[in-house]
Amino acid sequence: PYARRVDAPRGGERPATKETVEHTILRVAKKNRGVATPAEVALEGNYTTDEAKEYLDKLVSKGVAEVRVKKSGVLVYVLPDFLDEDRESEFEL
């Protein structure tokens, strides 16, 4: 249910594909040096924030992502594989 893709166009053209929610999350996290929010993922992938949050939560349950609190009090999702060490100081301990 999370691998939404666009149907192939008519007329024998190559099918246009839409990236999966997971791929959008990974792209956003890499671009943001390890951090993603539901709003960023929704905007980048044309998903609802509820869809983005649901999938981010699934990645947390799989151990791929973590929920962290920034010193500003904002909750964000961190993907440690992409996290720059210099960003560690942004989070509560």
C-alpha cells in the first residue's frame, strides 16, 4: 500500500513512475544530512502529511529511523545512516 506508482501512459510511451514514500524519505533525509519531517516528505513526494508520518513511524519500528527532539522542542525523524556528526549538537540528550 505504500509503494504508490503512477499508471503507465497510453500510446506506447515508457511508463512514468512515481517514487515510493520510502525513497522520498531517504532522499529528503540525505539532502537534510539525516533529518526528515512529515511536512518535508509530504511536500517533496506529493503525499499527505499523514501518509508521510505513518511511513516514517514504520521506519522507526523497523529500526531504520529514530524520533528525536531538537533543542527547539521540535520532534524530527533521524536516519542515522545519513546523519552528519556536526548535527548531533542540535538534539536533546
